[in-house]
Amino acid sequence: MNTTTDIGHFLERDYSAGFVSNIDADTLPPGLNEDVIRLISAKKGEPEFMLAWRLEAYRHWLKMTPPEWAHVHYPAVDFQDIVYYSAPKSQSDGPKSLDEVDPELLATFEKLGIPLHERAALAGVAAEAGPGVAVDAVFDSVSVGTTFKKKLAEHGVIFCSFSEAVQDHPELVKKYLGSVVPSADNFYAALNAAVFTDGSFVYIPPGVRCPMELSTYFRINAAKTGQFERTLIVADVGSHVSYLEGCTAPMRDENQLHAAVVELVALDDAQIKYSTVQNWYPGDAQGRGGIYNFVTKRGDCRGRNAKISWTQVETGSAITWKYPSCVLTGDGSVGEFYSVALTNNYQQADTGTKMIHIGKNTRSTIISKGISAGRGSNAYRGLVKVLRGAHGARNYTQCDSLLIGSRCGAHTFPYIEVQEPTATVEHEATTSRIGEDQLFYCRQRGIGEEDAVSMIVNGFCKEVFKELPMEFAVEVQRLLGVSLEGSVG
Amino acid sequence: MPVMLEIKGLRVAVDGKEILRGLDLSIGAGEVHAVMGPNGSGKSTLANVIAGRDGYQVLGGSVSYRGQDLLALAPEDRARAGVFLGFQYPVEIPGLSTAVFLRAAVNARRKHRGEEELDAMDFLVMVKGRMKELGIREDFLQRAINEGFSGGEKKRAEIFQMALLEPELVLLDEIDSGLDIDALRVVSEGINRLRAPDRAMLLVTHYRRLLDYVPPDRIHVLSEGLIVRSGGPELAGELEQSGYGWLRAEAASA
């Protein structure tokens, strides 16, 4: 396969996405208080209910303390030393047509390979190959543009920035916001609820299979800012949608905080496939800088036979801390989690999932592949919880670790809580290592070291890669190869 | 007869300790040589240094392969140029399918020789035919490399890879270790089938048994990092009679 895709460009390491864009921005001074929140809400022109929701979350947050139970170490974050809003000045009057967007902004996304202009298909892929991918591009605190909105609207599909959704579809937002991740859920969710700036909103009406893949691309630019995006996807009865998110940030010596919240709601017979290729700046080879990726993602299979699948490839961030989860409320509902998490150099990851079985005959599948290289530290933390009455619940968990070299770490923290005697829960785990011996064996057969590592890692991850939308499967293999450069010895 | 491998005054240390102390060896195309000797004599070191494994410090001397300075090449380049090492302990690589691995290796060799690389289909056809010859089990290709193989299966797999890659210089590091009579016979047939006028082989072994099945043209006895005796195939019988002990005595008095 040698088709190149736009996402492929931004996935290139050497961290080619590490540049900073020279954009005139409207930036608040660092610090957080009620005025900052009111300002954010005002800039977004939000209705009263939204501001009230934010303030309530903020007051909750003030009473909470940052959690410290994860298997990650970092200096305490000074929440007053973060800028909570930064948006390109040219976007201050709200969404506009692409001709009115600051050319420097357009150039940024062009450089990253993100198609802001609607094209029949992703660049490099033949036009006949597919209907294209709709993109919502978010730059620091605002969405810069969303493609294919008209075409999607013809099918009744709403795909727009969260800010727009609050204004144009407040009833929908009000109905579902916070219903999967309430503000008081955890420290970072509360913070996000108070200060979130933008993200994507998706609504698929009953019976509709969304005609194209939807994606959001997040780009952090301004220094000292935190990015707090909020995404809400609602799949109404019998609908299907496949969504992909990607992200990058400039190379900086200071860490930046990314605390997002994603809520998914699937009603009867609906399916949501949510894929993430995370390539935030991981810090340099000495562990300086890099994004803190502290995210709460949760899907509620609210209806009967609803299905939610999370597929993630996490290669970036200095610290990754997230557990995309499924609450299997509806009878017959299905939750899936496929993950590849890579830590190289001094990266740390504590990631996994929670599958909560509530309805009858629910099923969950967890396939987690952790790759540790350099001095990376990788922890899988998973919870399989089967409540009493979740008759016939089934879970299968497979948790594999691959260690590259001899200075990295892999840890597993599986939690299994079963209160229902008719449940079946299976857990398998393996640990293997790529050492000098394996590499020399490959080299002695004419296979270069980098190709050897790449082949071994791809073999290790193939169960997860095959869950990715086709366009991204190829690029992800390339991303892994580049992310693992210099990982042995 | 063109010289395939020419080693002159090779001195090699491992962790600062000198193992090979000025070794000379010359192997011509079409020839099969054996290197025998007690443990610690440097037999495996010799094979590994020629293949280019890390962890060996070359202190002096030269290794030339078809007139080329072999020590200047990275291991994968030596392999592509036709050097093959049959490992004493072939490693397992979980997750990497044998089919993917073999195809990459075959194509690396073909590319080096200016031949067209094989696509998945053509490769499968080619490989399955060869598998039958060596009695390799059907599921071999889908399994991860060497995963779950018995000692005998691993050694047979090494010979199988050798058959696929068509190397010009073959180094077999104790290919007979861990094999029962039947396995030894199958492996030996495989080796003999690969003898060719443009191929040179170096068999590193402890015991004469292998050499009964794969008769060498020359036998060299290695002791404390130097070849102390070379001779024809009958040398194997002599060694079996008297052991390696007298060699050290001979070397000491020389």
C-alpha cells in the first residue's frame, strides 16, 4: 500500500509538527477565576444555561484535589500559571468562510496536511476510492472551520464545532451534555467543564448511516496555554458513525496541559466507532517538555444493542492518562477497546479502559498493546465491572506488553469486579521483549534494524491496527516506525 | 578455485578478554571446512565475528569475503552479500510471522542481486515447494518465528532458510547440537543438497557425528584461539580417539 493521506504528513516524527505559527492571537493572561470563565462564555456568545453549567463545575473543582494514584510522575501543575483562552484574532467574529480565515492559519493546516478545503477525497487517494472525510479543525481555543457541513446536513447529520452547537442546537446540547461525564466526575473533568473552549459536536439522526467519516484535528499553538476541548457525539436510534481525532502541538521546553472530555451516547441499535491517533509533542530525548494528556472519555450504550468501539494509537505526549470507557446500560449492548500505547525516551503512560456491564447479555472486548522503549514507562489499567443483574455478561481482555531494550518498564493493573454469577470474564496477558538477539537474527537475514523493529512492532499491534479506518492504518504503521527510531541500545 | 573467505591474523576479544589470537583460515568456493575444538576455544566467536554480531572487539587482522573487506560491512549488508549464519540457538520472535520475515529476507537478497522482488503470491508458491523437500510442517509459515519449535525443528528451519536465501558463504554454528539421529539425518541431507561449486561452507562442531553425514574437505582444530592442526576428513577419527587434551599439550610444547 503506498497511498499517502493528509493525516500522514502530520504523523511524521522528527516531530515535524513541532513548528510554531505566527498568528495574531487574542490571549488572556494566565490564571483562573470566575471572571475568566465568564469571559470565555461571553467570547463564545453562549446562552445563560451554559455559563451556569460552567460556574457550577468550577465551584465543584475548587473543592477537589488533583488525583495522584496513577503510575506517572510529574511536578505539580500550577493551575494559575496556565492561559485558558487563546484564539486567532481573525476568528474573533465567529465562524466564517474559508476565504476570510487568516492565510497564516490556512497555511498551518496545509503544512500539517489537514484538508480544510473540501476535496472529494483525501489527497493522494484516488477520487473514486471514497466519499471523503469531513474535517473540523481546531486551533488553540477555536474551531477554524468544518468541511462538508452542507453535504452532511442533507442527511440530517449535524457536524460542527461545539461552540456552534451551543448556539445553533442548544436543546440537543442541553439534553446530552454531562449525561455521560458529569462535571463532578473527577478533577480534570470538572476543570474541563468550567473552561472548555471548543471541540466537536456530532448528531446522527435515527436510521442514518453517516455517509462519510468525521474527524477533528486539534492543534495547540500558543505557549503556556492549556487545551480543554469538549466533544459530544450522539447517535440516535439505528444510526452509525465513524469518527477520528488527531492532534499535534509545537515543540516547547515547558509542559502544556491537555484535559479533554469526550462523551458518546448511542441509543437503540446505534453504533459509534471512535478512533484516535494521538501524536502530541512527547518531549525531547531528555524528557524535557511535552504535553500532559489527561483525558476523560466515556461512552454510554444507552439503548438496546447499542455498540461503541474505541480504537486508540497513543504515541505522543510526555504523559498519557486516559481510560476510554463504555457503560453498557442497554440490553445486548457491546463495548470494545483496542489500544496501542507507545512510550519511548522518558514518556509515561497510564492508560486502559473501564467496561461497566449493567444491562443483560452485554459483551465487552479489550485488546491492549503496550510498547515500551527507551526509558519509557507504560501501565495498563483496566476495570471490568459486572453489576448484579447483568445477566449473561461476557468480557474478553487481552493485555500484551512489548519491551524494547532493557531500560523501559511495563506494568499491568487489572481490576475485575463481578457481582453477577452468570457472567464470564476472561483475561490473558503476555510480556515479550525485543532484544539484541532478535534484532541480530533479523539483520543476519538481510533485514535492517529499523525495518526489523518496525516489522516486529507491526506484528505485535496488528489486532489493533485492523480496527482503524483504512486511511489511517497505513500511516499509523509509519508513525510507529518513526516514533521508535533509536529505541534499541 | 576462487577464494571465498580469507582470514589473516584475526585477533578478537570479548569483554576485554582475547579469544581469537591471530587466526588464519582460507576457504575456497565449493569447499566444506569444519572447525572443531573444545569449549572456549573460540569456535562460536569465529562464526559470530564473521557474521557481524555485536559484542566482539576485533583487535587486529583481516577477514575478506570474495576479495571484499567483510569487517567494514554492517551485518545486514554481509547477509545481503551472501553470508549466512545458522544459529546455535535460534531465537523466537513472538508476533512476527514467519511468512512476513522470510519474504523480507528473500527480497533483501534478491534486491541486492538486482533481481525482481517477489510479491506475496509468488513467494508463497516458491516457499511451499521448498517446505515439502525438508519435511517442514504446514503451519510453519503462519507461526511466529521459531515460536514453539523443538530444538530439532529450529535447526531444520535454519537449513530451510539457507535453502531459500541461496547464500555463498555458509557458517553453521553447532547445527548438530540438540539433534537426535533422525533429525541429524534430515538436516545433513539438507546441507548436502546445498553444496555447490560457487558456495563455501564452514561447519563449527564439537563432535565427529555430523561430519560422518556431511564429509568435509578440510578439518581445522581450534584450541585457545588458534588453529593448531589442519587436515583431511580422517582427522575427525583421530580426534575422537585421542580427544582434545593432547592438542593443548602439543600447542604448549610448540
